[in-house]
Amino acid sequence: MRPIFSRENGTRRICRSSRFTDSNSGFMTDWLATAIVITTFLPSTLLIAKKSRAANPGETGNQAAAVDSTEFKSLFDGETLRGWEGDKKWFTVRDKTIVAGSATEAIPHNYFLCSEKTYRDFELIVEAKLVGKGDNAGVQFRTKRIPNDTEVIGYQADIGFFANGTCWGALYDESRRRKFLAEDQEKAQKAVKRGQWNELRIVAKGDHIQIFLNGVQTVDYTEQDPEIEKDGVIALQVHAGPQLEAIYRNVRIREL
């Protein structure tokens, strides 16, 4: 008997009888049904497999990285401080990095290099390391300068160490509540690489703030105070204290 075609939920389906009048017709029926299945479904199967491979970053390698990188905008051109404002005595460009502080002088105040543009909801990635006797810096966001002062006010993704641990990856409220709002000491101490480059990733969307240190989440914070402003500048800090170079590179942002 010939294959009978029907539609089930909009999909083409082959219905075959298992009873034949003779062996030849059964063979031909099986062969014909198989050929129809192959020609009908194989092209779409190959197309689905192709799409699946393209959607898998692990299989596309550099291509996937290139697509992701286009979503971010660099905030530092590697040569100048264009797009930033701050005291040029304490912020310089060296070897495609922003160097905050001094290797030879004590740092009398907290100093901040601020972006000229303000940002609200975003994903920010910064790589940083500390070199010298000093041990504290930070990446500000949703921040504003305090008039006639070197200080700023706003959130900070903290950078640094203290006697019994680290503040890398903690969320600090600079010049406002003046306290850590969220941190995970155990995760941060495992993730941080002393004396090496460390990556901070900050995601701020509405009241929700997340911080990741070298890919490990150290902060998942929801702001409860409706009066806290949700936009402001990005700023790179060097903390007052002994000689210190807080070095920053690959500063990039994706607005959400």
C-alpha cells in the first residue's frame, strides 16, 4: 500500500500500513517512505544544527567574543584622558593605562578622575591593580563631585586590602552613608589576585546593583532608599595615604 500523508498539529507525518499484497510492493513502499522522510526533514535538520552551533559561544570562539565586545564602549582611548576630568598631577597615562597616585609621594587626599558623561543603568568593566605601600582605591559609579572639594559622593566598587582581609569587590557608599552596603569576604578573598590585574564588573539597573570580582559575584544589593540618585559619573579613585599607584585599564561600558 502507498504511504498516506496526514497533518498532525501542523506537522507533516507519514502513515504507513504494515500490510502489503506482496514483498516487492512492501520493499518499494519502505524505500519510497524513507526517501520522502530524508528529502523532507534532512535540510531542516541540518539548518537547525547549523543555527545551534552558531548560537553556542563555546564553538564560535573569537567570533562570539567579537560580537560581545561590540556591545561595550571604551571609556579610555589608551593615549589620553579625553572624556575625563580630574587633577592631572595625580592622574596620568602610561603604557595604555591610567595611573592614579604616585610611586614617590604620599597622597594627601582622596582624588578622583571623573567621566564627563553621566550614566544611569549600565554594565561597567574595569581592570585594576595596586602597586606601592598604599592599599586602597575604588571605582565610583552613580556619583557626583562635591563642590570645592576633592571628594565625591556615590557608590563605590571598592579596591584594597586591610589587616584581616580584603575590600576588593565590596560595595561602599562614599561620603554619604560612609559604610559598606554589601560584601562577601569569603568569596572576595578567594577570587582576588594580590599584586596582579583584577577585573571588576558592575551591573547597575534600577535599584539593583551587582558586583563581580574576576567573574565571582561578591555583591547582590537592592537599594531601599528611594531618595538615592540613580545616575551620575563614573570615577577612578586613589585613596589618601602612603605612596601608591592605582592602575586602571580596559575601562568599558554597556548602557542598559
